[in-house]
Amino acid sequence: MVAKLREMTNAGMMDCKKALVEANGNLDAAVDILRKKGAATATTKSGKEAREGVIAQYIAPGGRLGVLVEVNCQTDFVARNEMFQAFADKVAKRLATETNPDLEADRVDLVGRIRENIQIPRHARMEVTGNGLIAAYIHPGAKVGVLVEVGAGKESTVSNDDFKQLVKDITLQIAAGHPNAVSRDQVPAEVIAKEREIYMQSDRLKGKPAHALEKIVQGMLDKFFQTYCLLEQGFVKKNSEISVKEHVGSVAKQLDDEITIRRFVRFQVGESA
């Protein structure tokens, strides 16, 4: 009976025995007791800081829909637990395939089993508009993950191996380069204004003639954009000898099509806390 109860609830041996004693041997009542204890454990653990965890992803067949999700726990030991990682993968799939899935019951159940606070602080869901692909990349260790949408002008391009390789390379670029926007026109005006203000106070401008200040500041902003914007970054796979924009343009020319990096997200465990 204890083995059956463990199979039904995934609780520990001692917890199962105590629940059976409390329920006078009634299996159904024992299950209820364990579930209530699991919920109570979740409430107790909810105040514990959860900054460890993993990034998980799910890409639907055909590559037209994808999800990236962060699932947090308290310790890296639990983050490496197969049960925890399987839960994260399940969460990603449900977020992709269900409309507003209720994940709370599963979360509470896992808290009861693992005995740590578990949170799902954020996720991103993308679906292709027109022709294109959604792709994801999880860096080894599952602490960094990327989700990206890359569009094409022609439907035939999407199934081309060179296009698929380009999309994969872009996910790796985002993971390594940590850009914040695709291009300059996506950079918030307040971010540019703040950078400009900092540069105007730079020692590099001291003693410079007034007519030269704007040119110097613009040069400094250009270098900022080369880090902040994905398209202006040096393409890592080519040792930064060309920009991402140049590489995308080269593949687009080869395929005789227009290729556009439409949007991306990059999650790193703990940065949302």
C-alpha cells in the first residue's frame, strides 16, 4: 500500500507511512493528506528566494511557433535535478500548445516533492507572421536561452538548408553577443539620450572645439550601437571580420531573397529577479 501511495503522489516513504497512519489505512484519504501537505509546503517555501534555475524552450513542429521560459528554484543542485528540468520542459510545451494554461497545481506539486520554492517569473511566445522560422537555443548548463523570429520573402527560402543554418547561427550570436535590440531604430530614445549625456561629460571632449563635439559624440554612439544592436555586432562565427548585417545580406543574396531578423529575446537565469 505504501508503494502504491508513493506511485500516486511521488511523496517520500516516511511521509506516505505517516499519511496512511493518519488516514487509518484509507488510501484515498492518505492521498488527500499528502496533497494538502504539498500545498502547505509550497506556501511555506514561497517566501524563500529563488534565483537559480533553468531556461527551457519548445519549438512546435514546422518551426512556426516557439516558447522560451525561465523556471527558478533556490539552489543549483535542484536546477540540475532531472525532475526539475523535465518540469521546465513541460511548462515550455504547455505555454506553446495551450491557451492560458494553469500551471499552479503542477508547480505546487513539485514544490512538495523537491522542497524548494519554484517560480515561473517570465516567458516569451512567438509565432511567425508570413514566411519565416522561429528558432531557439539553450546554452549548455541551461542558464542562457534565446528565441528568435527570422523572416523571408519567399516560402521556398524557409525550407532551404542555408537559411536554416543562418537562423541557427543567429541564435548562437544572440547568446554570445548579448544584444539588446535588432537595429538602431529599435533602441529607445531615452537610452540614446542617456548615452549621449554620458559622452558629453567625457574627458575625451575636454579642450575640443565646439564644432567637433557632435562628430566625436556620434563616433562614440556608433561604437555603442555596435554592441547594443544585433545587426551591427561583429559576426562571431566569422571572428567578427564582418557584421551580422553583412552576413545576413550575403545569405540573402545567395538565396535571391530578402531576409529579416524580426525580433528576439534572450533570457539569463536570475536577471529578472
